[in-house]
Amino acid sequence: MRAGHFWTMTVTMAWAIGGLAVSGPVGADEPRLTPVAVQNALAKTIPLLQLSGAAYREQRECFSCHHQGLVAVTVARARHFGVAVDRKQARDQSKFAHAYFKGREKRIRAGEGVPGGAYNGGYALWGLHADGWTPDSVTRDLVKYLKTKHRHDGSWRIRTHRPPLEDSHFTATALSLRGLQLYAGPDEAKDLGERIPRVRAWLLKAKAKTNEDRAFRLLGLAWAGVEIGEVRKIGKKLVKRQRTDGGWSQIKDLESDSYATGQALVALKTAGVLKSSDAAYQRGCRFLLKTQNPDGSWLVRSRSKPFQTYFESKFPHGKSQFISICGTCWATMALLETLPASKAR
């Protein structure tokens, strides 16, 4: 059996070992993880994400992974679980992304013109597909672009380093693979089939050093159809990195946060390593509920060197707003997985 589901009950319990733990009983000060609690927690979150996405478009002309790609995927997941979203706003996000790459088609067809490289193109295709965008000349151009950037060793490389969002070859590789799977045409099936084994081999061999690496390695392995036993073996190592507070951290020396925690949970669920009913998953979600701000956001402190002039995108947390909107997206997607699937709104 292969692990290839996009978002994929046994309850386990373990106690802290060396500062790490996967689960335990709910303490008196721990929030209860119920559908009502999750729905209430996200009542302000989705409108805030969509508001900030629109504000970004008003001030910038470029596609962004933080305000377009991740927000589009998160809003689509919210719809899947019956959470009300502004569908016009979601489509406007997609139109903005599409128009940006359409305006650069000549450069993209020449193998350039995608700021951020393959990672950026992968996020764009992931977001467009989440919103139900039909394949067209723009998606074909991005697919071709990703193919030109595919290395012989099976990987795609990150070009710039702005941790944690834009810092991992695993992220670039997993998202590029997913972009090809989502938008490559039927006539490209043979080519894709020849690429996937190279991707698998690289993902299995390369060493993950950060939570971003580990999460996207797991997503990449699942999307590449690696045998489920191998995926779970690797995924359990990520589970063991869960801390006593229920969260995960981006790197060893940082505190647990919503970005690393939500990302780890989504990867573990998607890859079939954890179910949302598993104790470790629920403990992580309780950490998220406990650390959410009253406005519906989560704060993630920026550790990247700024490269553009500061501006307000109507998302909280000042100079940490870009990475905070990413952390809020990952946290939201993780919490959504605890809800029953519902008719999209």
C-alpha cells in the first residue's frame, strides 16, 4: 500500500522523554478539543485571512506564498469542512495570482521570471488547484518551468533563504512535485512517471534538519507514493519531536509555535501517520487552541532578514505579520482536520 492521499483510531499515549512527549491526559487548564471549540476558534480566523489577502493585493503586484498560496489552500480546506468563506474573495485571490504569472509568460517560457524559483511556482499551482482553477496556458507554462528546474538528483532547490517559509530544498521539492501532479496534462504522464522515482530517491536519502524539512519531506514522500510503512517509519520520528506543551518548534533552540505545530500536524495527517483522533494529534491541537489570540490569529516571531519596505497588510503582529499569517494558516488547517467533512459553503 502506498501513501498518496492528499489529506489523510487508535489512541496512543506516551510520557515525556528528554523534554518530548506525544500525549497525555487533558489537564485542568487544557482547552477541550470539540467541534464547537474549533468552530468558535476559527470564526474570526478565516475572515481575517481573507481580509489580509485582499489588503496585500491592494499594495503589491507580485504573487506571494504567504498571502496567496497558503491562504488559498487554507480557505479551500475551510470550505471542505463547512466553514463559511467569501468565495468571491477566494476567486479574486486566484485571479490575482493567475494575472501575475500571465504577465510574465514570455520570461517563464524562457525558464526565468518566477521570483523564488520552483518553490514559488509550486505554491502558486497548489493554491490555484485548491480554488478549482482549470488548467490553461498559465498553468502549462508553470509546469514547463518546473520541469526545467528539476535536477538530475531528483530535487528542486530553494533559491533564497528566508526561514522558515522559504528556506528548504524539501519544500521546493515537495511543492514542485505536487504542482506537476496537479497540472501536468495526460500527454505528460510518461514524463511524470519517470520523474517521480528520482524524487522519491532524493527524499529518502536527503537529511532533514528543521521542522520545515521534516514536514515537507513527509508530504513529498506521501505525494510521491512511497510505501506507507516507510512513510510511517519516517513520520514517527517527527511525532517524537512533539514537546511536553503539545507543540513543535521550527528548530531546536526556539519555542513551540503555531507554524511548526500546524505544519507538523498537517504533514502527519496527510501522510497517514496520524489520525485526527490520535492522542498526539489532539494534544497538538490543544496547544494551538491555547496559544491563539482573541482576534483569531497566531503570533509567530519573524527570524528572517527583511528584504522589502515594511507595509501593513491588515494582519496583526507588525513586522512579524507575514510569518504569522503563515502560522495561522497551518494552525487553521490542522484544527480543521478535527471537524467532520461537510457540504462546502
